[in-house]
Amino acid sequence: MDARGCPRCGHRTGEPASFCPACGTRLGGPPRALRRRRAGGTLAGVCSGLAEYFDVDPTLVRVAYLSATVLSGLFPGVILYLVLALFIPAD
């Protein structure tokens, strides 16, 4: 983070950070591309790619996706996964 602080909320911190501790805005670095990550024995790599893009643990994304899929009656979640697997480019 530079001397001006967060571009969104203006919060200043004395240490380098990837995200603003006040509002969560990503600080610095080039924008990341959304890609499917096939490493790690995943089906198509959709959840791990989303996790890397949003900088969260892949297990959290998988659990959230599985929960949403089960609660929605399975079919919409499966269709969404297939659509994402088709349209998100692989690494």
C-alpha cells in the first residue's frame, strides 16, 4: 500500500497489505485473471480458480458451493458448474 492509503476508504496502515483492513479493497498489484485451476485433483478446477481469484481458501469456496447446490435442489448448481467450466478458461 502506498503513502496515500486505501483508494476506496482512505484508511492508512503502517505495514504492507494485500487488502485494506477497513473495507477489504484489494491493494496494489496487477488485476488477476479468472482461470480454472486443474491442479489438486479437482473436477474442472472451477472452485479453486474462483478461490484464487477472490484470494480465499479453496475449501471454503467448495463448501459454500456444495451447500448452495444442495439447498437449491442440485440441478441449478450442477448446471452452473458446467457453464462455468465451459466459459472460464483453463490455466
